[in-house]
Amino acid sequence: MSYRPQVEIANPRDRAALQIYSTLLGGSMASRLFDEIREQRGLAYSVYAVDHASADVPILQLSAGLDSSKCAEAFARMKEIVALHDAGRAVSSVIELLSSKGGVQAAMAYLAEAARAQPRLAA
């Protein structure tokens, strides 16, 4: 499922907030979606969220690998989790937010290293 969050793509702070939100929601094994959909309910064998920020359109994508018989329940619960966040009723601990921010920073460092390695690999 995909969402179009109200984020100003040209604003670096908004883009960073979207990345942290995506990571908090489904970017690691400690994420809300992983814990609720996979660990607690056993609805999927994989579940994640990823943000995309094109030139003018922000997208938050949620995905799950699951048995088709569990699709409706997983979809409904994923929508509920996003709705809780959008309504501000999902409280995040400082540790949870710092963990998400750290995950984003690590991913950015990895991508920077991978980008530097590409010209060497092509040569």
C-alpha cells in the first residue's frame, strides 16, 4: 500500500522526518510493523516501510510478504497502525526515535560508500 504524506520535498528537514518516520514504522526488526504484523500476530514473514522522495511527490510505501489468506487482516491492521501515527496517538519513546534516526544515518553512510565504489567497480 502507498501513501502520499504531506511533506515538502524541497525542505531537507521534511525529507529527514519522512525517512525517520518510515524507519520507525517499518525499517527494522524493531519497527512497529515488524513487531505488530509479524511477531505479535504472525500475519507475514516479512513486512517493511520505505520512503520515496521523487522531485515533487513523496511516497510512503508499506509492503508485506504473506499468505494470501492473511492479506485482508494484515492490510486492515497496517492501515490502523498508520492511522494511529497520523492522528498522533502512537507515542514514540526517545530510544525508539534515536534508533530510527541512527538507522537512517547508517543507511545514508552506506549509500555514500556504495556510490563511491561504483566508479571503481566499473573501471
